[in-house]
Amino acid sequence: MNPSASTNSSAIDNSTELRRPLFPPIPHLSSRFHLKTTFFSELSGSVGDLGTYIPIVLALSLVNGLDLGTTLLFTALYNAITGLLFGIPMPVQPMKSIAAVAISPSSHLSIPQIMAAGLCTASTLLILGATGLMSLLYRFLPLPVVRGVQLSQGLSFTFSAVSYISYIQDLPSGKTSGPRPMLGSDGLLLALSAVVFILLSSSAGNERRRLFPSALIVFLFGFILCFFRNPSVLRQLKLGPSPIRVIRITSEDWKVGFFRGAIPQIPLSILNSVIAVCKLSGDLFPDQEVSAAAVSVSVGLMNWAGCWFGAMPVCHGAGGLAGQYRFGGRSGLSVMFLAAGKMVAGLVFGNSFVVILREFPVGLLGVLLVFAGVELAMSSRDMGSKKESFVMLVCAAVSMKLDAGVGFVCGLVMVLVLWISELDWFALLRRRSGGGSGDDKLQSADTEEIIGI
């Protein structure tokens, strides 16, 4: 086969993925909690995705009346089970599109409608995973398109993080209210100092320093500041978990939840919560790449267990995985530590824990988020040609400007156009008609090998 033809087809050829089984074998459970680094690095990695988790949960609690205690308990169970099953710091994050629609003043959703949207999305992913269709999609999806989705999500997180650091945030409304002051318990100086601290204490060029629990120290410092910023927090806390209640979902709730919440969420969940997560897990943990079918089924089962009781709709996310890895998470222990923290907060304080989160310095959340976003965006640096980079950048640009689903389709169209442009149609026609020189026939054979006919 002509070497140049092999190189030109790299944008769409992914033979490694074609050889992957639909349902890879599950490793022994003893490997799930093997301490690969240090205790404190795993503990630090456990808070690596809180930069996205806390703002969204807080906004849903304040605007929509989401019961934080119930959400903490269920997401703690999700963290524990996924850490046990996958053996990597698999994140559990809010379904961002549903949350954005829910807190928007123009399309405000009630709790039953939010839960209906989560259940509809979960059902779709459960079916795709259980039937093997998600694994087929993962096998044949071109790598540049996946990298484009990852790049767009990483940059989106980074832009949000810079906004958190630079401007005063009203998290319930999602709006800013002027530049952040330089001084104060949530000032610009505090956030920039945290950035410098993380850079100095966990340099990317030194693996031992990367495993220093810098994120954990930043988070704990912010947690302590909550009580100094508002001493009345202690008086507002109430002991005991939230009562468990079943959410009643009417036919109108199902209709609104599906059309307003689930339809925009489903493409994002497929691309970022399954496809991008699986690919990133293969990049970060080559011996533990998770199955697309397993991740898809996991998202479905989590929400079918929790949404009926008012727990926030959740999914896995490439940004959370990148953040937890960036700050030291290397095994299932990382998310087990996070599960323990959520479980204690949910059982001891219940829904009243929201008064603490309300005082958490948003600038410090932005600091954690900026490193997670950059780590995710950097996964796209392995493009080997200009054509692959072109597809990736087009997909990322459209995803950021319009929608991840639209960017995904545009990326596939670009791959198809590039594939057609590489074919020697005249040689193919001559071969079909029985003519052509020996060189033409050889070139045609190369082309046929590329397109698989």
C-alpha cells in the first residue's frame, strides 16, 4: 500500500478502536483501590472537579429549590460505586445543559421537570449503552472529532474560570456584577495567590511535585474562610439529613422536561460524558481505558436511582476527570474520599449545608476550574497532521459558538469531505471499466484499501 495514502487517511482511520471489544473485561476489584501515588495526592485529586460541581449545585439549590442534602447523599453513593467499578477517578458532575435551562429566568424549570429531563436523558444513554450502540459509535468516531469536543469543553471551562476569578459572580443568575476587588476574603489577590501556590507546589514538569495536595489545601482554606466571611453560618446550620421523598412527575412535567431539558442535554452527554471520558481515560490510564457501554449504562442507572427522589441529574465528565487527575487522583480511592466527604456533609447537615457553600470564595473555585479546563484542552495536542488539526479546530470552534452537537456534526462532515478529496476517482472508474495502466491499478487498489471496498 502507498505510504502516503496511509498518512492521508489518518484523519479517519482509527484501527486501534476497531479492534476494541464492545464490552472489555472488568479487571479484578483488588486493582481498584491500589494506592498508586500517595494518600494525600489521592485526597487532593478528590476535590479536582468541585470547581464545576459546587457552582451548579449551589445555583440549583438557591434558584430551583433543589434539596442539597439529598443530592449530596446520592452523589456520594454514585462516587463510591463508580470508584469501585472503574478503578479510576471517574467524576460525577451535574448535567450542565439541564442546569443551565433550569436556572435561566426565561425557561425556569420546576424540580419535577428537572428530574424528568434527567430521566429522559438517562434512559437514552441506558439504551445506547445496553444495546452496544454507544460502543459502536465510540469505535467508529474519528479521533479529531473527539479531540474537538474535548478542546471546546476545556476552553469553555477555562473561560468560565477566568470569569470566576476576574468578576464578582451571582451564581444563581449566572451574571457578573463588576470587577472583583483586589483585596478581601474573595478578592483577586487571594485567587491569584492560589494560582501561584498551585503552580509552585505542583509543577507540571515534576511528577512528585504534581502529586502535592495543592488543590486540597486551597479547598480547605476556602472552606475555613466561609465561617470568617459570615460567622452567622454556624447558627444557620441544622443537624440531620434531609427527609427522603419521592418526586411526583406529571405528564406535563415529562413533556417540558424532555423538550426543554433532555433534547439539548442528550448530545452533550453522549459526546462529553461518554465518548470524551472514555478517550481521556485511555490517554491518562492506558491500561484502564473504560468501556463506552459501561460508562453510558452507568449514567443511566445513576439517574434512574436518584432522580425519583429529587437528586440532581448527573453524568460523568471529561473535565472532571482531567481536574482530578491534574491534582493527583490516580485510582478509585480519589472519588471514594470525595464520597466520604459528601456523605458526612449530607448526613450531618442535610440541606442546610447550602449556607456554607453560599459563602465559599468563588474566586478559589475558579482557580480549581482553570487547571481542570487547561488539562482537558491539552488532551488535543496529539493531532499528527494539519488535516487532523483542521477538523479538530473546526469542531471545537463550532461547539463553543453554537452547540456541541452542531460541532460534532460539522466535524463529521469535514472528515467526510477530506476523505472524498483523497480518493482518485478517475483511477477507480478506469478500474471498474477494466482499463488503466498497471500504475493506475496499483493506485486504485490503494484507494480501495483506504475506503474498505
